[in-house]
Amino acid sequence: MNDPRKPEKTELYGILTTTTATFLTSFAGSSSNIALPTIGAHFGLDAVDLGWIALSYMLATAALVLPMGRLGDIHGRRRVFIIGVTIFTVASALCALPFDFGFLLAARVLQGVGASMQFATGMAMTTSIFPAARRGAALGINTASVYVGLSVGPTFGGWLTHAFGWHSVFWACVPVGAVVLFISALLLKGEWKDAEGESFDLAGSLVLGAGLVCLLLGLTWITRPAGLALIGCAGALFLLLAFIENRVPQPILNMRLFYGNRAFTFSNIAALINYMATFGVGFLLSLYLQNIRGLTPQAAGTILLTQPIVQAVFSPLAGRLSDRVEPTILASLGMAVTACGLIALSFVTIGTGLPMIVACLMTLGAGFALFSSPNTNAVMRSLPRKWFGIGSATLSTMRIVGQILSLGIATVMFGVMLGNARIDQTVRTEFMEGISLTFRIFGGLCLVGIIFSMNRGNVLTGKGNLD
């Protein structure tokens, strides 16, 4: 348990630890993506190989985040978090070493392992440390750190790559990781392991991890026959998982969290839908601004920074507000604002003024901030302390799957509208029809998400929560 003698220091070091770690993992992802063309030139890689640099990290994270959350509940969230930070920091240094492409992929997988341990326990630690009356504000600060990392990553990562080479992007993560490790290991006192003594479901963890890997790979390759086969394999593995989980005393994925807890279930579904509807926006607009409008990467990146900056500003405010105002109302309003921004983007044309696009991105940023922090607060409030790690990990899984689905929708739409044609001025009419339809689909998803968000029950009063 936490040290009751110095709660203020525990809260201070706790928020410093989890916020800096969240910033680090977000920065690492966005900055390394900027360096991909340079990495490809260094190793002589094609587009498929470059995709694996990002995909290997994402697959490792998705497959392990739920088991790591359960291990944190049993053996200590701070302990698992510290191990995760150590692995992530060491793996970042390994990524920077100038060996071959296979070594880089292995190091990225190791980075994903460390990230999964941080994702699974960071939010759970914050929830454990802060009392319910101030929890939303703390979670809002954590959420803001995600967007700060995403905002700084492309700009700082591009500068590092230009000035010092792609290795420097990974080296930059090492000192930040060392700071997180110092605070969490030496300054942050106490431990949180509310499921201590319970068993770990190894069989369920292996089947769950394999199912998620098959699902994410299948969604990534959705236009290929192999993709459909992998999705079918994932379905079979999830059925096997349900069979296993109903027969073990302490399952890795307790179905009661979903069957008997409307607030938890609908909040996670709302998060999945929200990420499905928003993650592909940056990808689509980046292509539109550069390939259709002819902007430089720097100019396009500056415009796209609008959304995460607005999210970073408003997320702490939304989180603090969710401690006093019902999170169901705030999150649903945020989803509605996001839907308005997406529908507005569906009317963008080749000649649309850049201020209009910036206004749409600001709307999306405000909507996502208003949704994300209250929705996170709703998920964690709906669970007893012993399941905080699983709650945090489940929400992280929804985020990763939603991101993949969002890119999958965009990819399928391009395949239908453009076939194998390159995206340039010769296909700009077909491209604009494709992104317009995609934004309408995204907006429609948000409207569906509002239904789930509004029907989760009253979180502050406990209606719909798991006792």
C-alpha cells in the first residue's frame, strides 16, 4: 500500500513519473516515424520493411499490455512500471546502434515490451495514488502529456534527424527514460498490488496475445487474402479464450468486467470507436496537404500540430471538470464535438482555405480532449482497486486496436477509389472523393459512439459500475 505519512510527496512524484513516461512513449512513436525515410535510405528498405519498424512495436505492445496489467495488480504496479521503463530505455539505446535491420526490428519489439508495461500500469498507478475527488484532474494531466509528446515528436525528431542522423531520435529517449527511472525507483515510495496472492492466467495470456497479433496483422493486411485468414484465426482464438476464461478461477480477462459492468463496457467501446474515427485524420490530411495542395512537410506538419496542441491545453481542464460533472455527459459532448469536426472536414475541397482546415482541427482537438479525460476517469471509477491494472490495460488495448482500424478504413477507401494509382495531381478528384467519404464514415462512427457513451450510466453516483 501507499505510504500514508507523505501523501503530497507521493502524489507529486507519482504524477511526475507517469506523466513523463507517457510523454516519452508518445514522443518515441511520433519522432521515430519522422525518421523512417532516413532509416529506409540507410538500410536500403522498401515501404513494406519500413512499415514493420512501426508495426513490430505496436504488435508487441498490444499483445502484452493486458497480461502486464494483471501482473501489476498481483505483484505491484510500481515494480512492473520500473521494469518497463528500464526495458524501454535499454531498448531505445539498442535501436540507436548501427547494426543491421533485423537487429533494429528486435530492438523495436523490446521497446514495445517495455512500453506495454508502462501503458498497463501508469494510469493504474495514477488512479491508485490520487483520491477520487482529484483523480480526473490527474488523469487529465496524463492525457495532456500524450498530446505534448505527439506535438513535440515530429518537430524535434525532424530536427534531430536532420542535424545528427536518425540514431539521435532513439538516443534522445535514453536520458528521459533515466529521469523516469530515477523518480520512480528512488523518490516514489509505496506499492500498489491489490490482487496480491492471486494466480496469473498464463494460458489465457498466451491465447489473448496470439489473437490480438492475428487481429492487428489481419487488419493491416485487410486487402489481401492473408489478412482475411488472419482475422478468421483471431476469431477462433478469441472463442478459445472465452472457453478458457470461463474455467479458470482468476482469468486474465474477467468477463464479469464486461457482462456485469455497463460503465466499464460502454466506456471502452466508446474509446474504441473514438480512436477508430480520429486516428486516421492526420494520415489523410498529411497526404492532402502535401500531395494535393503542394505544401512542404514542415508546413503541413505545422498545420497538423493544431489538433494535439488544443488537446494538450484542454485535456487537464476536462479531466478536472470530470471530478465534479458527470463524465458521461462530458465524454458524450466531446464525441459530438468531434463528429462535427469530422463532418466539416468531409466538405473540404482542393480550394478550401487553410484557416478553415485549422478551425476543423481545433474543433477535433477540443472534442477529443473533452472526451478522452472524462472517459478515462469513467473507466477507472467503474472498477474496484484490485482491477485498476486490467482497466488501464484494457483501455490501452482499445486505443491500439482503434488506431489500426482507423488506418484500415482509410486504406480500404483508397484501394476502392484509387486502386494502385500513386497519389498526385492526376488523381486528385478521386482522392478528394475518397477522403470526403472516409471523413463521413468517421463522423458516422462518432454518432454511433455517442449512443454507447450516453448509455454507460452515471459514473459519479456508481450507477452501472462494478462493486
